[in-house]
Amino acid sequence: MPEGQFKEGIAGGRLSPDQYADNFSDLHPPLDHHEALVESDRCYFCYDAPCMNACPTSIDIPLFIRQISTGNPIGSAKTIFDQNILGGMCARVCPTETLCEEVCVREVAEGKPVQIGRLQRYATDVAMAENKQFYQRATPTGKTVAVVGAGPAGLAAAHRLARHGHDVTILEARPKAGGLNEYGIAAYKSVDNFAQAEVDYVTAIGGIDIQNGKALGRDYQLSDLIRNYDAVFLGMGLGGVNALRADGEDADGVTNAVEFIAELRQASDLSGLPVGRRVVVIGGGMTAIDAAVQSKLLGAEEVTICYRRGQEHMNASGFEQDLAAANGVTIRHWLQPKRVIAEGGKVSAIEVEYTAMNGDRLAGTGETLTLIADQVFKAIGQSFVPTALNGSGASIELEAGRIKVDAEGRTSLAKVWAGGDCIFGGDDLTVSAVAQGRDAAESINRSLTQG
């Protein structure tokens, strides 16, 4: 084991090049042709299949699996893409264990579901490798639509709008398109620059112009878009990170987990990415798991997740929690941050307080515990930052801090729709964002062609 693993403080180069490569290889290696045939043969092809009902994009799962079993992966991919044009990424990152696979008849009966996610990846990978495009643009309508954000919701909306013949301009604040698929997913879940490959596949239909480095509220206003385009779709995701609300959280070494994940995803040399020797992650969702596991894979010696409630309350799925444990991450429950302890301005420890339910309310017990740490990650959720919407000329209605929309994705402003994490009711899942973008695009198309 390299000596670098035992460096104190936040440092890079803790592992050998071979260890980095092995640690960040594909979490779920793709099925080969024979494996896909064998796995697809396990499907009962249920009528009124519970897996299909559990999919936010309503993919006809029994049909696409039957197509694989009959040696037709291209047809299978079309069945998937008809409902979810980002089906390749969703196959990699969807928590299938709590969606389609959780309700699979074989899971209920045997405890071993059909591997729906890996079969979906198999089919979509075949189609993308062959650059098989299933859709063509309709005759141009002359209508223009601005899409704010090139994440899953924005890309899904743009593709569906382009299919209908509308001209789409996507305005993306970051240097690359893809949103969380590019910047916010653990590196071992999406290897070989797949997020960019999927963006290229989606935009190959034509009629979609992506402009990077264009931030709403900084480079243009919502009122500009309403004035210059026939319709607007807002899919900018969440820009804020919730604070620990603990003393000393501004110390050097306290980092936003989402920023850490983004930096890792864009790193060309993992040995140059510094990580602490003893890391504490505050949170209980997928981001907390991703930050913790990747810290361990970068060579951190001790990684502990602290979550303020019990295991049954964690947003991270059982599979994700088991993944963390398998990688040597310790998950501790009923602990909340109280004070970050710093020496010379740098994190040296974190004091956490035990919690308990007081009736229906979570409360600190007053009993504390100090964990030695040289790096602390905040992974306690993100928030929508509505200030970018200022300058709209009219206030857009919010609910619980996010954009309020109706069943079709319409906001309170005429000509403006929204979807993805920025809307009230969003569940922070890629597949849900795709469904909302797709459905809003259909509503926009009806408005533009019937209005």
C-alpha cells in the first residue's frame, strides 16, 4: 500500500495508478450478448407489469426485454428511447432497486429480480455504438424555444421539441452539457465519458443549439427569453447547497459534496485530486454515499457518514448503503453536526450530537461525540436559488422554495414551463427529470401548434 495513504491532512497521490484505475472502473460491467439473452429469459413478460408502472417514464419493460430475448436489441432500444431518450444513463444511475426491480415479480417471489437496468443498458449501448438514430425532425415549424439548463430535463425537452420541428436553443451555465449526468454522478457509475456521448447522441437529431457558459440572471434575464422566443422551458436544477448550521463550518477542509463529485468527474488524473486521511460526510442521501465511497476509493483511510436519523429514514437506497459498507465506509445514525473543530484554520475534528425523536420532532439529546477528521463533506441536500429568475417582468410562483407547475409543467408565467429538480414535487431522480422534460415538451408543442 503506498505511503501516501497515510499522509495527514488533505492530499493527493495516496494510491498507485493501478489502484485508481481499478477503484474507478465500471461499477456494473455491461452484459455481453449471451448474458443478456440468459437474463432476458428470466422475465415473465407480465401483463400490466408492475415494473412498467414503477418506471417514471413508463417504458414498456416487458416488451423491450422480449425484444432482447428474440435477438433484437435495436428494436429494444427504440422501445426504451420512445419513452426515455436518456435511457442509457438512466440504466446506469437509476435506483432500479427501489423502482422497477423492487416490484419485479421475481423479486417478490424469489428475492432476485430480473436485472432490468443492466438489460436496458445492453440494448441502448448497442444502438448508441452503432449510432442508430430512430427519430427525424419534422418539417421546421418556424417556432423557437429556449431551454434553460442542459441537464436531463432540458435535454429530454429539447429532443422532443426538435422532433416536432421546433428550433431549440439550450442555455447552459457550465462549460459542458449534461447537468448532473456530467457533474453530479459518481465516476464509477458513468465511465468512458458516457455523459458527453449521450449528449452527442441526443443532439444528433438536429435543430438543437447548445450555448455553454450562459447563466440565467447573469448573462440574460427570463424576460429576455419570454420576449425573444415562442416558449421557454426552465430545467436549471438546484444551485444552492444547504448549510451544516454548525459552528466553525467555514474552516478550511469543509467542502460541499456536490463540488467534490463534480471536480472528481472532471479530473483527468485522479492522483492529483486531494482527499483527507480521515473523512466525515454529513448526510443520508445518494450524494453522501457517492462522496463517501469515492473518498475511500481515492485512498482515504477512514470515512464515516453521520446521519441525523435512523437507517430506515435514509434517502440512499439499501443497495447504496451496502455499497458504502462494502467499500469500508462506516455509517453512523442519530448524529447531527454541532461544531467543526479547527487548528490553524484547518479542520481537525467535528463534534456531533446524538439525536432522538421527541414525539414527532427530531431533537438533540445534549450528548456529544468528537470524531477526528481532516475533511468534512456537506451532503445535506441542495436548494433552489430563485434569484436568477429576477428580472422576469413578472413574479413566477414558487411553492416550498421551488417553481410551482401544473400537471403539464406550466408555470404561473405565460409561455414558460419547467421541469426537473427546480420544480416543486421533483424527487431528484434523473428518470423523473426526463419524464418531466418530455411531458412539458409535448405541452409546449400543443400550445405552439394549436394556439
